[in-house]
Amino acid sequence: MRRKKTVKPMRYRSVGIATFFVLAGIAAIAVLAAEWRQNVVGVDLDVSGLDITSTAQIRTAAGLTDSSSLARLDLHEIRHAILGNPFVKDVDVSRDPPRTLKVQVVERTPIALLLNVQMKDWLVDEDGFVLPAQESASLHDLPVLTEVENIRELKPGVRIVNARVRSALRVLKAAKAIDSDILHLFSEVNLSQRHDLVFYTLEGGVPVVFGSARDIPAKLRSFAAFWENVVMKYDPSSLEYIDVRWKEQVVARWRRSADAPVTTELPMAELPTEPDSTENVN
């Protein structure tokens, strides 16, 4: 007995045909839209994060012209070109079709003031780049770098290569990364001593012998803990100096034995350059 051939109803075939034409139409529109984007001429620039740098400088670095096409731009190349600006620390570049190029800039910010070098004061960022002069109340809270020698001619955009200055900046950068409150404990970094960086606290002007720029995070944490848990319970101005050159130790010298948590009879006429038997506070 022969089986009867099943024939799909006409309505199902009609739906299938209609679906095919709809999908084909969508594909055709997508292709036309892509071609249209490729041929859109002219790029609008949307830039954020600028304070030092101008929008015109960003446009020039990106190489945008009246005939530029957003779809044909090389974003990696544009990002690299913008990072060539010494005042730009980081940048993100993206497309916003049909014709907008979005550029989000992170500019360099001052972390210290280089004092009285070549008859001027200079703002510098954590990586040693000299920044243009700025007017801001926050700049008064920056630590100053003093007794700086052997500096080449400076101008905004130049990167300082002096090893002593770079060491001081590494310490300030680490302090900011750990806790900005630690950075704000310091008012000055004196670079006059050949082997040791000497910081001065904002409160009380206490010298902090930091030594070389080694074990920076550990030294900063030891100092911050000692300052908070010991010094702030007393009068900071009663301290003669603090020394953080020893691993996991803080050495302190108080002006009067009566002011110290632990007394010592040893006289101290100047900052130590070698480990001695002054008071250890663990």
C-alpha cells in the first residue's frame, strides 16, 4: 500500500518566503549602512579631561582633517600619537558612529614643587615631567624639593633626569599610592645630603631620615604607624628627628628626655649618617 505524499500547507511556504526576504532585506541594509559609514567624511572630536593640553593639540596629534573618515582611523596610532604629548599620562580613544571620535585624557598632575632652580620654582609630576605654572589652592599643599643641584635647563614638558630628584619623586609617588594622607604629612624633601634623602614633616617640621630610595613602601608604612601611634600622642615639635633607614624599625630622638616615651642620655648635635645607639621604637 503506497503512502500518501505529505504536502505542506500553502500558508507555511508563504511564511518561509516572507522570512527569507525580511532577512535578506536586513542584510542588505547592514551592508549599505557599513558602506555609508565608510564613506562618511569629517570627524567630530569629543575630548574630556583637559586642563593643560588644548583640544587643538589633541586634534593635531590625531591627524584629523576635513577629509578624515571615522571608520578609517587607526585608533592605536592615534593613541600613541597623543601619548607623545609630555603632559598626557594616559588616554583612551574610541569611535562613536557615525562621525564622532571620543578621546578621554588623563593629564599629569603635580606632586611636588622644585624650589629655586634656575631662579624659578617648577611644578613636577611623579614621573619627573616639568608642568606649566598653574593657579590652584591645592598647590600650596605640595611638598617642596630643596637644595637641588646639577639640573639641566628646565622648561615645561622636559623630564628631569637628576637621580636625586627622581629618587625623591619615587618616594612621594609611593606615599600617594599607599595613602594620600601619608603624602600630606610631608612639607619638604631636602636633597643636600649625598647619601640620604631627608624629609620634613608638615606638622612640627621634624626631619625624617629616609636614606636611599630602597624598601620605600616598608619605610613609609613604618613611619606612618609611628607618627600616628606615638608622635601624635605627644608634641611633634619635641622630636629632634626620626630615622626609618632600618628594616621594620623606627629610630627617634627627642629634644628632651622628659618628652620621650623611652628615654636616652646620648647627645645628638646633627642628623646621624650611620646607625648608632639612639632610641629604637619597634
